[in-house]
Amino acid sequence: MKRHRDAVAISDGACNPIAIVNAMKAAIEEIRASGVGDTDTILQDPALRLMTYQLAYLQDLPLSGTPEWIKWYESCEESCREKK
């Protein structure tokens, strides 16, 4: 899924907040297109959370490397490998 590839790329050092927000919007649209459109599911999506974390990092909020961040990153990497 594209959102997982985007999330991994963003978390590897994206610094353009507009590009991150655009990727987040596209991720939400991808989730909805898959038939899952409820807010709770969207907010729990690992790819969306990983992108949100990078945006928070750019704003000097908590850094990556927390157990939650690692879980989201690994989930996105796994999804990327499955789709190849």
C-alpha cells in the first residue's frame, strides 16, 4: 500500500510539512477506499501515526524511538515487504 511506503520514507527524514500533510490526506483517502472509513480505525492506522510523528518531530515534539513509534515503523515496513 502506498501509505506504508510513504510513511517509511517520511520517517526517514522528511522535512517539508506540506508534503507530509498531503501524504497524510492521501493515506486517509486510501484507508477509506479500502472500505474502512470509521474515525477510530483511521486514527489507529500505523502509517498515518508514523507520518503524524514525523510532523510532530519537525515541531520539536517528542522524538522517534519510543516503543509505539517502533511498532508503527515495523508495521509499515512489513506491509511494504508484503506488497512487493
